[in-house]
Amino acid sequence: MKETVFLVLSRLRRPIIVVITSLAISVFGLANIQGIDADGNPGTLGYFYAFYIMSYTATTIGFGEIPFEFSNAQRAWITLSIYISVICWAYGLGVVLQMIRDPVFRQALVRGQFAARVRRLTEPFILIIGYGRSGTVLAHMLDRIGYRSIIIEIDADRATQIRTQEFQNYPLSLNADGRWPDVLVDAGVTHSQCQAMVVIAGDDDTTQSVAISGNALSPNLRIIARARSEIAEANLEPFAKIEIINPFETFALNLGKDFNSPDKLRLEEWLTGFPGETRPDILRIPSGHWVICGFGRFGRYIAKALTRGGATWTAIDPDPPEFSKEKNLIKKMYSQDTIMEAGIENAVGIIACTDSDSVNLAAIRRARILNPDLFVAMRQVLASNDSLVEATHPNLRFNQADVMSHEVRQLITSPLLNRFLAAIRNDSGDLSARTASLLENAVGDRVPFLWVFSAMGAYPGLREAFAWNPESPFKIDDLLVHPNDPVQYLSAAPLMLVRESHEILLPEGHTKLLSGDRILFAGNKAARDLQRLHLLSPSPLPLIRTGVEPPRSWVFRKWFESRNAK
């Protein structure tokens, strides 16, 4: 807003001076020119009447010759003043129109309106810096699960696309450079309702600059930054509140998990996916010899994951990093002979992970000619090549947007989800199988919505629940019954109950709830919304238990008591 005021004042300074000067000269002349009053005596109008007459004359209102007829000298001066004022006003209006058309002024005006709307927000929101493919997927996922987003994008075309896309609750967006601290402040980085800032800029240098600026402006704010190089990770690591996601490393780690625990990986992807979409399938990546096309940052992470999974590999890269001294690295082009030299005929799979979609597709095509039974994994670089990649039918596709959205949802949307997934990873029994069975019963083959039910006795709807008959306490089963129709059950499943510092995984329905308990649920959106009635309305629990909604007002309670007395 300050920038807008400054621009207006700086641009209109000269027109305002010109208009004021012309008005002052006109008033001064008219006030001192000899005229005749109503009695026929010579005299002047004075400054008050002169200013009054020039005000309605210069603005083309025109009230005539008042308070009495003018002399010829006065008429001549007013005629001259009219032409002067018209020219000055035309000049001023021209400057105003030119200023309105100026992109700098319009951007400042838009930014001022944007900052004002952000300041007025009273609901929690997530600040997203960067609206590429990853930002688009993330914003839609947050919108699907009920989070408000604020988006900063430096590219004007991408920023414009936000208005043409479909959202349930449209995010606030601004076309600006997120590296500027004042832009981050306008976007709400210091706002009390800002839950986190996600930085997914196009390059690591920008990501580092934005993340560090955000940390300096709001030291307690949770910041999630995408870093694709080891240098960027090292630079951001000293900042405790900055959580780093390396999509290359994350994908490679998931690849390694599939060798040892494919069921656990599928469950993790199922719980962190886009709500409402079809659940992921179990990949069951084969173990054996692999050919890696491309040995840059991504390729090196893949090689480490294959080694940890007990597989062998040969990499191909015509121009690998100078420090690459791997013995099983072939420094040649991705020709059919080179792929054959890498052992494709005896390989179980190929991973094409260069920086070019066309190179990846060509390498896969050559490899399939030599070995049609290969397990194919490829990196997709450009979102515009979706149709080409799908036509190739890879068994596994790396897309940064999908990896980022999964990881961010895991970190942001439910604080208990991380704890539950950690328990899944560390479990050596059948926890993942039992969880999968519960999810299938609740949502079928769809990705569930996740939410935390806080069983706090301070909520109006839970005061009576915790004061219920001790012989029939408040239980998890009560939260799975339709609050308005006790014969129906909600499509939801409890995944974890947290009581103080203790965790109960997949709690039974008969588990008694205490005030302060938090339960992580998975289910559909309708179940999440209906379950919230327990927090606000005191009626659901008695209705569930007895099938009759108790009277709430004093009149109906007295009537009910008198009826029972009879």
C-alpha cells in the first residue's frame, strides 16, 4: 500500500502543481480586477468570491455571473482562465490515464490489494513459493483436504493460470519475486495464521534465498524447501526450522524400500496420496542387474539405492560429473551398442534418468528392442510430455510434483501421520497388512482423507460425553456412528490414538476415550465432516446410545420430566 501511495504522489506531483498554480493565478487576477457591485459602485470581488467563481468555472459547472454582473475586464479574465484551466486539467487527466496504464503502477496496486486481503485472513493457510508443476499439484491437494493456499510466482503466465483452474477455495496469488523480503511479508510469512511456507522454486539458488529470508523474518515458522543438490542441502541444514525435501533422494529411497518392504511402501504412498484418487499398486521391483541411463544427481541416488537393495548396476553417461570414478560407468552416448555393452540382455530393468525426456524415451525404446521383458522406470522432466510418457507405458515414473505433494502432505496436513508412518516402517509384524485391511473397509481402493479428532472435554459437544454413565463410557466406536442416524456407520477407520506421550496403533473400537486424547482417522470427506458434530453439538452421543435426542431447552426438559413422572 505504501508503494502505491508513493507512486501516485510521485507521478501526480507535477500535474497537481500545475493545476494549483493555474487556479491561484486565476483567483488572484479575478480578485483584483475592477468591477461594479449591485449598487453600481466600482469595486472588486475579493478572494473568497473569486475562489468560489473560479472553482465552479474551472470544473465546468457554471452558475453564471454571481453575486452580480461582471465587468468586461472580469469577463475577459474569466475567459482566459477557462482556457488555462481546461489545458491544465487535460494535462492532469492525461497523466492519470498514463499512470493507470503503467504496468509498474498496476502491479503496485494489485500487490497492495493482495497484501490487504492477506492481512484480513482469519483461517489457517499454507504459503507456497513457486507455481510450477509441483506447486500446482500441491495447491490442488491442499485445496482438496481443506487448506487455504497463498501462492507467489515470479512467472506471469504461470501466475495467470491460477485464475483459470478449478479450486473449491481459490488461493490468493501474486506475480512477484519471492526472494524479496517485503514480498514475503505481504504474502503473510509473519501472519499469525500462516502454518508453513513451502518453497519449490525453479532452482536451488532461489530456494535457498527464499527459505533463509523466510526463516529470518519468522524464526518460528515451519519452512519446507525443495533442494536437489547436496550443496543446497548443506547450506540449509544449519537452519533448524527449515525441513529439506530432496525429490531425487526421496524417490531413490522409495525404490530401495520396494526391494525389502513393498507392502509398507504401498501403504505409505496410499496414505499420503491425493485424496479421492485410486490407491497405488504394489510395484514389486525385481532384483538383479539394472542399466542406468544418466549418472547426474538423480542417477547417483538411484545407484546407491540399488546397491543397498542388493542389486547390481551399470550406468551410462557421455558427460558425467568430473568426480565420478565408478568402475561400472560407461562414458559413451546412449546408443544401442552402448546399452548392449551395459548388459541390457541380462538385465531385469532399465532406469532412464537424464535431463531430457526425448533422450529417456529413446533409450527405453532401444532397450526394449534388445530385452522386451524389462522393468522400465523413467524420469519425466517436462509436464507437457505427459502423453508421450504415457504412450511408453513405463512400469514406474518419477515425477517431482507427485513426490513433493506426497512428502509435503506427510509433513503438514496431519501432525500424527509422521508418527504413524514411522511406526509402520519400524514394525516387523503385520501392522501394514492390518492397516491396509482397515483402509479397504473404510474407503475401498481410494486414497483417504486424514484428520485428527481431539477429544477435549472443553468442547461443547464433549462435555456430556465425558460425564456419561461410567458403566457406558465414551468410546472410539461412538465416533464411528452416524451422529444423525444411529443405524448407519461412518466410512472411517482409527489409525492411531495418542494419549499424552503414549501411542496406541490401530486402537479397538471399545477403547475408552479420555479428555485430551487425539485420534488419527482415515476415511472419506463426509465422515470427517459428520464427525465434527461431536465437537459442537451435545446431542450426538445420547442420540447414538438411546436413539432419542434429549430435550435441550428448559421448557422441553420440564415437559419431558412431567411426562415421565406420569
